[in-house]
Amino acid sequence: MATGTTARHAADMGFHVTVTEDACAASRPGLHHAAIDNIALIGRAVPVDMVVAEWQAA
């Protein structure tokens, strides 16, 4: 829940949001998947490996 709230606030402030979906969790898998789906509506929800690869290529 906190990650989603923070992501929405960042997006509202004009930031480009990327959340690493496999580096956060919720109390139940279904809640995690729902939160990631919601985050994907306002930014990117991607695996850590993708973020690392993008940083290495930059």
C-alpha cells in the first residue's frame, strides 16, 4: 500500500515513476498483484533486472 501511495504522489508531482515489482511485496499475493496493476496505470512496474540493465546501458 505505501509503495502505491508514494508512486501516485510522485506521479502527481510530475515525476516519471518506475517501481520494481519484484522488490516490493504485500501481505497477500493478490494484493501485491492489484497494487502493481494500479501502479502500471501511472508509471512503469518492471522487474529489478530491467532497471539494472537500463542503468548499465546509460
